[in-house]
Amino acid sequence: MTDTPPDRLDVNPKSKHHDTDVLKRGIGIRFNGKERQDVEEYCVSEGWIRVAAGKARDRSGNPMTVRLKGVVEPYYLDAAPQE
């Protein structure tokens, strides 16, 4: 694994952008200079994040999300494992 987080990542296991290994390692998101803990999905190259819109749910039980545009800076919470 590299020390650069992926360009796009989603916490939903049904998404094609979901990566279990990366999520197990731990990802932090800095959005417009502030730490965010509630990010459901992000894309660095397009400059957006998706966050839950309150407690609203869709008919499948998934949280309703809102897309926010801005500067996205993902980082790993831990240092790279030493081999």
C-alpha cells in the first residue's frame, strides 16, 4: 500500500469505490481546512464530499446525503506499516 490515499473512496460496501483495506487502515478528511468525521464519500480530483443529511433515510434504509464542494485533503490516520 502507498502512503497516498485513493482519489475517491466510499464507505458503502455496495459502491465500486469501496476499499475495505483502506478503510481498515483509517482515513481522515480535511475539508476546506477543517477536520470532518461524518464523510460518507469523497473525491479529491472533483473537489467534493458527501455527508449525511440529518437523520433522513431513503426507502432502502441508507442515509440521505448532501454533496459539498470545496478543497478535499484525505490522509491516513496511522503511519505506514513498517516491513
